[in-house]
Amino acid sequence: MTVSPEVLEESPQPGTAGAAPQTVPSATLGGERKGTVEQLTLMAFIVVPFVALVAAVPLAWGWGMSWLDVALLVVMYYIGCHGITIGFHRYFTHGAFKAKRPLRIALAIMGSMAVEGPLVRWVADHRKHHKFSDAEGDPHSPWRYGETVPALMKGLWWAHIGWMFDEEQTPQEKYAPDLIKDGAIRAISRQFVLWTLVSLLIPPLVGGLVTMSWQGALSAFFWGSLVRVALLHHVTWSINSICHAVGKRPFRSRDRSGNVWWLAVLSCGESWHNLHHADPTCARHGVLKGQVDSSARLIRWAELAGWAYDVRWPNRSRIDSRRQEDDSRRKERAAQAA
């Protein structure tokens, strides 16, 4: 069961997405506030991979990275990244397409392996973000503290990392009732720790078996697990921070979302963020010439294979209706109205 795209495009409400259960199943993970243990665990999942990412620079420069490590980092990175962009974001949050059950489960697991939090919580946070984008109520707007340079610097930190340590939690029964009702999805969300362990253990297992050495396993864990997770985290968080502070805005949206081209490949097309906020349920974010969007390409392949259907692809009239008017066109329209 998914929330209809028409509902998600503006502000998902439990009344339109189906009545929320009287008691939210414990499988959704997390209540209204984060506890001390969860705060400390979150800190560990952010700090440890980040330290590994910093340490990776001198290691990669001089020694310590094999082609196997590169392959594991890249493959695991894009499995998790597309799990987030195609699964958690375009499918579960916005209903940009419909998926057959095996694909639905696969996307839920792939996104969980990105180590960005339980599925239900991720979706609830993001739906709330769209409801209040860059306004009061947005969980992670970089404009939270104002528009001066010091305020924006503080806001960028908040949007990038700080918001995750806020004790207040998005009500999951309000923003993700459709996912709570799905037993399999609820179970995958509850099993977030399990999928995190699977994600972290695959690289050292492969590295150790291929090289038949503990050194190979340790090297694969460093690059394919720690560095990969840190890189993916910061790319994802940059969509919240950088893409709401800078970038071109060729489309009309009620927030400050912008397109940041140099993040496009690493973000799997998510950094074409202005179109996304102008048309949240669109399956393709990079709709203009030269805008690389690997997530849209994979959705297209899934559609051709019969795994995805009812895909909300952009068309010319849909794109043109959301374009910003240039000054000359605006003046012409104003003159005609007068």
C-alpha cells in the first residue's frame, strides 16, 4: 500500500492516506523523543565513519587501497545510494511509481543498508520536510536561524547534521501510516540494526574470502564499510544543506531548493533538487539536457522489466508549467494584465 502521489505532492495527512491505527506498532522504531542510548548510538554512527573518511585521504595517497577495495566501496555505495534515492525517497516517500512486491522489499532492504535510519522514520521525516520546506516546521532547513552569513553557517550545520540530534521526533503514525500498516515493511524498519550489520559485514567477508587474509578483510572493512558509509552520509546530508542554500532554480517552488551539478553523480541524481521540489512526485529529477540521473535510469529499466509500473515520468507540458519566468516574460504578462 502506498500513499497516492496527489496526496504526497503537497502535505500528506493521515485522513487522506488511510486512517492511522489506534496504537502504533512497536515495529516502527522510535517514539516521540530520542533517548540517551539512541543519541549516543547515532553519534557513533556519524563520528566513526567520518574519522575513517578523514584517515582515508593519506592512506589512499600512499598505500593501503587495492582494486578490490575500490570495487567494494563503489558497489556498496551505489547499492545503498540507489536504495535511498529510488526506494526510500522516490518510491516510499513520494509514490513516483508503483512496484511489485519483490521490488518493494528489495528497495526497503537496499535503503536500510545505507545506514541512514529506519525506513518508517526516514519517510516520515522527509514527508514533513516537504510539507514545511524551508519554513517553520521543516526538520532540516538551512534557513532555520535567518539569512545573515553567521545565521546561514549555523543553519547549514543544523541542516547537514545537527537536526538528527533533536530530541523531538516526527510522528510516524501521522506522516507514514501507509508504511506502518504494511507488516513486511514495518518488520524491515524494525530490523534496521540487522541490515546495518549486514551492510558493514559484506565488504570484509568478501575481502577476506578473495584475499584469504585478515589483512584483506580489514582493508575491505575500512574502505567498503566505514569510508563508504561516511561518504554516502555526507552526500545525502548535502542535499538537505547545500541544495537548499545554493544552486540554480529554473523551476518554481515555494522553497529555496536549487540544482547543484557537481553532486549529481554521487547523489544518483538527487542534487537536481529544484525540479524535485517543484514536482515532488516526478520519477526523474534531472529533466533538463545533460542532467545525469542514474536513479531515473534504473527506474526505467525496472519498468521495462515489468517490476515497476504507473511511473510518473515528466512530459514537456508538465516541465514547462513549472518553469520560472524570466524578467522579460514577467513584464510582458504584467503589461497584458494591465
